Amino acid sequence: MSETNSVLIGKKPVMNYVLACITFFHGGAKEVNIKARGKAISRAIDVVEVVRRRFLPDVKVAKVNIGTDQISAKEKGSNGPTNVSTIEITLAR
Amino acid sequence: MSETNSVLIGKKPVMNYVLACITFFHGGAKEVNIKARGKAISRAIDVVEVVRRRFLPDVKVAKVNIGTDQISAKEKGSNGPTNVSTIEITLAR
């Protein structure tokens, strides 16, 4: 666990993130962290499923953490802090 | 585990599903299953977080399963079967 290979899921196509994960694993990583928040969470699950089912069947979902981030007023607008859900999925092989 | 209290997340507002979960727990349920697929997955995470943080702090995420459903051509259009990601979150207290 000394190395942390993280892939933060945003608005790019699923395959971009899939490729990032595969690159980590091909580089010898034993674990890859996939993080997403808000609407990108669905895409994070897609990434996990494509990696596992199409490319690296020996990779397993080791851990799934669900949480909440507070977005400050500055970041979002002027309606005060907003909550956004987050997910962190650890893939391991 | 004889009873299965399931809440299937769709396109309604988050609070509708939160209320469904709370109703199960107030009715004495020890576990509630939250299921979602595709873009509703983000909403499922929102539901979990609102239930845990705002209403029932003693409820924990017991299990998270990630999977894939095949949608047949009939259901979706004529491009052959499509894959859609699914999530199943078990809340317990």
C-alpha cells in the first residue's frame, strides 16, 4: 500500500479511464483506486465493469467506500455549501 | 435474511427513495437493499448518504455489489444487446 495508483473519473469517455487503469496494472500495480463524485459515479462503475469483464478478468473489486464531500460556496455558486456523494473503488489482483 | 426489503432506484427525486428506506427501517427491518443501474447509480449513492447522514446515523453500509446487466435488443432498440452497469447496496443496522 506504499504506492497509490489513483484514477479520478470525470467527464471523459469511459475508455480513457479504462486505459488508465490497465496501464497501472500492466506497470505492475497490485491495486488501483478509482474515485468519482456526483454524476461521474455511474461512469466509475462502468469503468470497473469494463476493466474486469473485457480486459483483466483476474482483477477483483477489493473495497468500495461511499462518502460525502462538502462543496464550498465558492466552488459552486452562492447558495452555501452543497453536499456531493463520492465513491472510491479499490481494484486489486 | 428471510425478508428482502428492496428499493429500486429510478428517476424520481432522491427523497422519495430515502423515505422508502426509512419506512422499511421504521417497520423493523434490519437490512434494506438498494438497487440501481445505469445513470441511476449516482442517485443510489445519494440515497445511501442522505439516509445515513441525515436520518439514521446507526445504519451502516454492509455490502456493495457491482455488476453488469445485459439489456436485450427488444428493450433498448435494434443495436443488439447492450451492457449496463448495476449496483446493489445493502444497508444494515
